[in-house]
Amino acid sequence: MAVRRLALFYAILAAAGLILSAWLWYHATHTTVLFCPSGGGCNTVQQSPYAHFLGLPVAAWGAFYYLLAVFVAGWWALAAPGQMLSWLVLVLAAAGEAVSFYLTYLELFVIRAVCFWCLVSAAITTLLLVTAVAARRAAARRPA
């Protein structure tokens, strides 16, 4: 049962990330000023050369990532929470964390501006990884 609760928490986190990424994606593709609690860093990051990857805004890639995470977590929560699904969730979360770390590095040391919303997304991704590790450990303790 603990694995199912962790899967639900993972799905809620992924849904929050999806909503945030979709909102950032909207602002990246429209001529609107992004509200930024930390000053103008959000718009600086959104308008930097690093704000697009393979022709899409980075926020779009984030939305796809979180959507995949929501789908996988939903599948995981509904299916028997077995070993293979917990590995899939862990790998997905670790990949998201690696990308998030790289993007945060770019903000701090290359763009030299910090986007508050990007940091919120990074925190969500970190929580997804922590939850995935906890769920993987719980799944490993379950009898086969």
C-alpha cells in the first residue's frame, strides 16, 4: 500500500509540474510578460538563446516530461506496483533531475539570471526523484 501512496504523490507532483510547464509554455509562445516574483529573471531566461531546444520552448519539453510522468505514475498506481514500473519511474525521475540540474546551471552561470518558476519546476523534479527513490525501496522490500 505504501507504494501506491507514493505513486499517487508522484502523480500529484507531476500534475503540478505539468500545469506549471504549460503556463510557462503559453508565455513562451505569446507576447505576454511573465510574472516573476524574483524580478525580471524569468523573462530574461525565457528570452535567452537557451530557451528553445530542437525548435520548441524548453517549457514545452517540460510539459511533455511531466505529462509522461503523470501517465507513468497513473499506470503505476493502477497496475500492480511491481519492480519494473518502480525502475521506470526512477529512471524517468533521474533523467528529469539531470536535465533540471543542467538548466539551473545555465541560469546561474551562463544566462546569469534566475527564473523563479524554473526553480519551482526544479524543486518539483527533485521531489519526484526523492519520491521515486522511496517508492523503489518500498517496491524492493515487497515480496514477489
